[in-house]
Amino acid sequence: MQSTDEKIKLYAVRDFGQRLTVVMDFLRQNWKPLLLYLTYFLLPLSLVQALSLNSFMGDYMDLVGGMAQNADDLSAFGIVSFVLNLLAFFGLYIVGAVLMYAVVYGLMRLYERGNRRLTVVTWTDLKHDFFFSMKRSIIMMLTGVVLAIVLMVVLIVIGTLAVLVTPALIILVYIVLFAVLIFLGPPLSLITPVYVFEEDLSIVEAIQKGFRLGFGTWLGTVGVMFVLAFIINIVSQFTALPWTIMFMVKTFFGLGLDGIDGSWTENVFYTFGYYLTAVLQCFGGYVTSSALVIGAAYLYGHAAEKLDNVTVDQNIRNFENL
């Protein structure tokens, strides 16, 4: 663990434990500007996203209740409302993910160029790196969406062919595909930091390098990401718990069981509290997930230094420029 004021190097070979603690070191040094700009950009988004979350879950429970009682009672309006709220929620989530990457990697790029921890970070200081990181995150997100659509089409085709051959084959096919996705997890997680921190790379070159670095440090990257995701999931449960409890209470008392009056869950105070907990869940999810984004950056720095000796190359170039 590094001292509080010591500059944390992005490009450094670290053992398994150091690849975990470096995330905590960065957060300990720079949590104030990180939380400040995450709040600036993601809290307003969370205020809107919370509305779509509650509307989506309300429509979902109405549809489930309608199907349980009588499928004929399902209205076209209810189905359309459910789909629109679902699309709105995930659309806002994609926007939030882009903003989170822009804030985190914008600050990390600024930190990497400096000689000490980030203290007072003005918008003028951050603006260039923020928009650069946002632009590259958008390109990565759009590329991911296209690849996801292609993958979905492939899965549908494979599933259809497997059912035509033998229905049991589809289970084996999807097990193999799931294993392939897990195998590709490390390189996929490194592509975005490669693309953001190496300005001279195109998207194709970043994907190629991300795969090379990811496969070159596959086991360690999987282990670190798994531990980080596990810790972050536990922490995020605390911000999600109030909304979960209020949703379960609202659902239970809304079942219309004999002797149970659920009208009080529809009053303005409960509804407002339910909305606030949804805001906390959305915003808390972004804040906790930012640690995973930081972890991916330092995993990239470890892989790049271990496989490509980035620091040595930088020192040689700097020496030639003297």
C-alpha cells in the first residue's frame, strides 16, 4: 500500500494483492474530486432514471399480475408502456455508463500527467480529458452495441438450428457460448482503458491490443476483476437495499389479498420515499461501479508494463528528446 501523497503509477507490474490495493489507494487519494464530478454528472441523470425504474417495475408487476389472473386482461397499452419504460431505463443506463467512464478516466488521465494526487480540480483542468474520454467511450459503447446485436442474431440462428436438429442440443450450445464469453472477459475489460489512455490507437488497434494484453494476463485479470466485482456488489447492496425493501412492501400490499389494505403505499409520502430510494440505488450503483472502472485501468497498466515495457519505451523517447 502506497503512502497517502505518493503518486500512483499507471504503468507498473504489480502482484495480485497490489492490483487490488492500488484501487483503494487511488480512491483514498482522489475520492473528493471523483465524488464531486460523479455527483455533478450522474445525480441529475439518476433523478430521471429513478422515474423510469419505478415505472418499469410497476408495469412489470401489473403484467405479471395480469398473466397470473387472466391472460386476456393484458392490454396493449400496458405492454407498450412496459417496453418503453424498459428501453428508457437501459437507454439512460448507457448514458450514465458513458458519463461515468468520462469522469473516471478523465480524472485518471489528468492524474497521470501530474506529479501528485488530485486536490482541487477545476472544470477547466478536466474539460479536455473529460470530453476525450467521453468521445472514446461513446465509440466503444456503439461498437459494443453493434457486436451485441450481431451476437444476438447469431444466438437466435444457432438456437433455431439446434432446435431443428434436437431440442437437447440447444442447452449444450448455450453452455459453450457462455464459456466463450467468460474466456473473452479479460480482453474485453481492457479494451476501453487501452483506447482511452493510448491516444494514437484506432478502435480496431485498441481491440487488437486489448485482446493481446487480456490473453497475456488472463488468469490474474480474471481473479482481480472477480474479487473487485464481488466486493463492489456487496457494497452496492447497501445503496440498493432501501429501494428493494420498499418495492417488496409495495408489491406485497398491492396483491389485493383479503384483509390486507395496501392503499397506504399509494400515498404521496410513500411514493416520494420510494422515488428517493430509487435515486439512491441508481446513483449508488454508478459510484460503486466506478471502482471497477478504476480497477480495469490499473489492470491495463499492469499488462502493458509486463508485456510491452511501456515505461522503458517512454524513458527512451524522453531521453531522445532531451
